[in-house]
Amino acid sequence: MSAFRRARALPDADHVIETGPAITALMAREISPADAIADGSVRLTGGPKLLTRFTDIFRI
């Protein structure tokens, strides 16, 4: 079973983040956006700068 769940993205979405349980670590700053992308725990459609912005805004 994959840890990734694909929700329906808007057709013109600038950014889509696909992740599993690692989203908690990412938002808690336990892992960096670059590390999450590098180890495959996050997949992106869009640029990595938007993921960094997302984690700056939505912190836990």
C-alpha cells in the first residue's frame, strides 16, 4: 500500500504536493523541504520554492 494519496487537483493548479506521513515532520521542521524531496517522501508538481513557502506558512 502506498503512503501517497492523490486527491483531485484543480486543473490549473500551480502546485501539487503529494505526501504521506512525512507531511507532519515537514510542517514541524523536523526535515527540510529539500531533504523531503531528495528522499522521496514528498513529490511535487511545481517548483520547490513553493514547498518552502508552504512550510513557512503552515507550521506546527
